[in-house]
Amino acid sequence: MNRRDFVNWMGVGALATSLPVALAACGSDTAEAPADAPADNTAAAPADDAAAADGFESIGTVAELDEAGALASSNFQGTQVVVTRSPDNPDTLIAVDSLCTHQGCTVDWDGSAFACPCHASMFNPDGTVASGPASAPLPVYEAKIEGDQVLVKV
């Protein structure tokens, strides 16, 4: 066997061994994390059928929001979302895309504004830019409370 044949067979072997991994990655996995997921609130609680009909889905409970000060999900309806109460009116909810518009770092709620830990951009509670380097506002979503659930519509 010459070197070329050996390299060709090694390539075929490598492709054959990676096939199961590729197939698994392409499959759909619809399993969700349980409602008692870790305290970082990255998994959305299951939404009831009435909420899903109007496009709103539950991101967590009011108790979780009040305890943590904000609810966040890294994959909520295909995007990153953070929800908090307005500092000016605690009855009003604020929901924004939590990816900084500068370079895509995840912003954090500091109690009065959204702060980007990567390059120090600051965003007002309504998502507008307070200070750069970000120049575009955070996308804002509808949010409401129904019963004990915090609902967001992306």
C-alpha cells in the first residue's frame, strides 16, 4: 500500500467515525429543562396554552423576578432575553434582547441600567444607549404578568 492509498483510507475512516456525531447534531431535541432549573433562570418555565395563543411565553414566575431582580434566558424563543421591573414604575416590566449591540456580549441588569461587561457600554432601562461604544439600542420586547407568570413576546 502506498502513502496516497493509506491517507485516503484514513480520511474515509475519519469521516465514517464522525458520521454519528453529525447525525446527532442535526437531529431535533425538543426536551426542555425542568421548571426547577438552576437559579440563573436560563430555562423558561412551561407556558400555558392560553399564553402561547397570543405569542407570549413564560420566562419565569413573579416570585423569581422579585427575588433575583431580573429574569434571564439565553435561549428564549430563539434569542437572549432579560426581564426586569422598571426602576421608575415597579408595575411596568422591561424586556430587552440581552446581547450588546456593540459586539454581542451579554448585558447585565445592575438595578438601574443594563451594563455590558466587555466594553463598558451602558443602556437605559428602555434599551436606549446611555454610553458607548455601542451606538444602537437593545431590541425591546413586550412583557406582562398574568397570574404568577412573567410572560414575554419576542
